[in-house]
Amino acid sequence: MLLRVEDIEVRYDEVPALRDVSLEVHAGEIVAVIGSNGTGKTTLLRAISGIRPPARGRILLDGTSIHTLKAHQIAARGISHVPEGRGVFAQQTVLRNLYLGAFLRTEAERDAALGRVFDLFPILAERRNQMAGTLSGGEQQMLAIGRGLMANPHILMLDEPSLGLMPKLVDTIFELVQRINAEGDLTILLVEQNVRESLEIANRAYVLETGNIALEGAGEELLESELVQKAYLGM
């Protein structure tokens, strides 16, 4: 078991956003967390990465508790969080944005990671000296993912990577997620509102509703679930 979340509760101003949430992520998997807006998906990733620590419960990485650590300590242990909204530094170059993702790595590790990112995203190599704020939305999303990969993580957490993108680019992003998982044997925890696309590529998935896990199972199984089909696929 690479990552285990056990019965966590996360609060905002004493109001629970997550209650008794548990999930498991095995090495090499793509695990999807799906659900509507406001169900706690982003809060779940923030809890795991240390941005919003749980008030109750445990989070374990390779069997070691990490929920009491600071965000930079969790990042150093191999969890890379690509936030919703991309969060690129608009007034910095593409290259500078990527280097910021490798601040915990040696120069040799940074350079090796940069080569892999440029191989995965050739457009970033072409625009390495361009200001990040001048990139298109799809290119900024690639930059955000590339910056996450620069940390050489064990787990890459992606929060709504297809948000705000044109349909053609959405397909590209999901293809890239599969490629990153397959080529690098990298474990991915994916939060998404594009339910069908997420379940089609996920080994396993969880449905989050109003702060609780409502359903879990293999991606293909959840695609056939009556709850998922009615609530999220309009069937």
C-alpha cells in the first residue's frame, strides 16, 4: 500500500468539509476521485499534501504517518500536488516555473527531470524562455503538470487538470495522464469532474458526495453503476 487515508475529517471554521473519508492508492495505479462541485475533492488533496491537515484520522505514506508533517516535508517524501487552476507564475519564464518544481532536488536530478518533462511536453521545450502568462490554457496546464513532475514524485496528485480546456485538449490531457502513468510507472491520484473520461482510465475510483465516500470500485465497474450513470452521466 503506497498511500492510505483513514477516516479523516477536515474542517473549515469548525464546519466539516470531509467526514470519515478513507481511501487507498496502490503503487502504479491511477485512482480517480469523482464528484460534483463542493463535495470535498480539492479538500481531500489539500489534506494529503499538508495544506489543510485533517482534524481527525490518519494519512500514511508507505506505512508511515504524514498527516502531522508540513507541506514541504510531505513534498520531500514524494507527493507532488498539481492544484486546480494551474497556478503558474505568469511573470516567470516556462523554464523558471519548471525549476521551481525541483527546489528539493539536486542539480543533476533537476536536469534529468527537465529532460523527461521536455520529452513529454515538446511545446514547453520550444517555449522555455517565454513568460508563462502568455501560454494558452492547455499549455499552462502542461506546464503545471510538468512542474509537478520536476519533483520526481512517487505520487502525482492532479486536481481538475481538464478544467476550462477545449474538448480536444481535454482528450490530450487524459492521454498524457495515461502516458505519464505507463512510461514512468508513476502513481496518480486524479480528481476530476469529467466522470466518464476519468473512469475509463482509472484502475480504481471513489465517488465523493457531500464530504463522504458514497461509492468505490474499479473504474469500469463504476461506469456501469446506476448511481454514477444517473447522477453524472445523464443516463
